[in-house]
Amino acid sequence: MPSKKALVRRPSPRLAEGLVTHVEREKVDVDLALEQWETYVEALRAHGWETVEVDPEDDCPDSVFVEDTVVMYKNVALIARSGAESRREETIGVEEAVARLGCSVNWIWEPGTLDGGDVLKIDDTIYVGRGGRTNAAGVQQLRAAFEPLGAQVVAVPVNKVLHLKSAVTALPDGTVIGHIPKVDRPALFPRFLSVPEEAGAHVVLLGGPKLLMAASAPKTVELLTDLGFEPVVVDISEFEKLEGCVTCLSVRLRDLYA
């Protein structure tokens, strides 16, 4: 049976200096952020995920957002190359971690740029957001890495938010969810469900009907509960000030064998 592992990375003491692009800068409480991160990690563990802590990068303020550093498909890890130059040092520890787990490792090379937060996988379909952090060359390189393995890569525009997964994620049945004002082209997704809050667009699939969700989306939590899902709610307010969401704080590896 494949094991469920999740890469996580402890927040940098310089977290408050993290980048913001689509929101106004707010004061970040770094001590509270650490508490929230620990609660998030414990929620993963409580639902059957083995967490693998990547070596911290204290000099990289955004390094807690580990999802941006790598894209996993089957047992292949594609090391990202961020469109934000200040974030490119974050990949070193992640590359070491996935190699230790036995993954095959590929890389995005110059002139390509790609952030993992721009990649939404639904079974063998991989949606890639073409926006501020991911360019056309990055999309082409991802396609070259994963299509030979059976993936279908679909590029979608991202203009209203930082990353594709800032706008949309997917439920266990493959239905894409998003907050309409933040989604460029909802019609690109075969099944789309509008949710009432921007933070409600972000879910981590914990297994079965359980969804990890942010406390800042109570109306969406209620909606998805009514649809038969079981939200597991965590407060990530300090990371949301830096355009982070529940997906950003881990990389879920479902296809590795123990």
C-alpha cells in the first residue's frame, strides 16, 4: 500500500518579511504563526499522514510555504524555480528531502519559472496556472516531465491572485471549488462549485470525506458539511496575511510506497 507522507517546513524567524503581491501588508505575529503551524502539522498527523520536516531555511522568510518548491507526480519530484528570485534558495533542502524518500528528481531550468502553488492535480490531469510566478517555459518543462508518465497538462490563466491554488482547489470527487471573483476562467474546469469565501477555495484532502480547511471560511465549511464532507478546521491567520493558505504549508505525497 502507498504511504501518506507530507513535507512540512518550520516557519522562519523572518516570516514577517515574507512577500505580498495581491494584498496589503499586515503585521505578522511570528510566535502565533509557529503555534498555528504546529497545530496544522498535528492535524495532518492525526489523520494518518506521516510528516517529514524539511530542514529549515531561517534566512528565507517565505520558506514555510513549502508547496511552492516542488511538484510531485507519481514518484517523480519536479523541483520548482520560483518567479520570485528571492525564493529560489528554498529548494535545496526540499530536493534533499525528496531524494531521501526515494523520489526521482527533475528540475525546472532557466528561463523557466514555476511555483508549486500554481499546480493543481486531479487524478492524471494537471492544471498549471500561468501567472505572476509561473511562465510559459515553466509550463512547457512541467509538461515535458509529466506527460510521458501519463499526465494531461492543462494551462490556465491566473491574474487575480498569487497562485492558481490561491483561487481553486478540488474536492475528493474532482469537483473544482473556487470563489468566483478570484477565478479567471471557471468554465475551464469540467465541474466547478462556487464557494462563498475566498479562503473557502482552499482544501487539503486528508482522506475519505475529511477536508483540512481554514477557520476564516465558516460559510464554506458549513456548505461542504451540508454536502457530506467532514471539514477539519485550523486557524492559519498569520499565514493568510502573506497570501498563504492550507495547501501552501505542506506537500502531500500519496504515491510513495513504504
